[in-house]
Amino acid sequence: MSADSSPLSSEAVAELLRPSAAPAFFAALGNPLRWQMVKLLRDGGAMSASQMAKLLSRDFDGVSKHLRVLRQAGVVRSQPGEDRRVEMFYIAEENRPQPGVLQWGTMRLDQTA
């Protein structure tokens, strides 16, 4: 996505990596449904909560809440739409250094194995 695809600033990386941010980051990834959501977004495509809810056979409100948790933890980003049903969520390009690999600061998730 181009609206918010600039690399994280050093301040943003520092905020993400500060010790008090780590529990929220790992908690966001630790939920099985949120982990499925991350896997749906790992290749760089953007999805709305409505699209994701349909793919996961879940209700919109629950999926929307989980996406907000992922965004607040710094795992995903979003680009606003006309309303919350069309807000697009994605994993920023700088967090996807190669196919199947996700990276936030010093944290690297290799899903190619």
C-alpha cells in the first residue's frame, strides 16, 4: 500500500522494541485467529475486515476487533476507507523482506520452513 508504506522511522522502531511494547506485540501474535489473519496478509495484499471475516467464516465485529489489536501492537497497518467496513489492513513492505518472512525490528518470523 502506498499511503503508509514508508519505512518505520527510528522512533517508531524504538517504540516497537521498547520492553513495555513487546508483551502487546507477542500477545497480538499469540491469538490463533490473529495468527491466521497475519498469514492471510503476509504476502503483502491488503484486506478489509469484511473480506477477512468472509474468508475466515467469522463475524465482522470480531474480526474488526482483532485487526485493531494487531494494528495497535504494530503488526499490521491500515489505510482508511469510507467507513470501517472498507478500511484496508496490510503488513508493510519493510516488514516483508522476502517471501514467507516477516520482520519487525529484531523480530523475524520465517514461515518458509
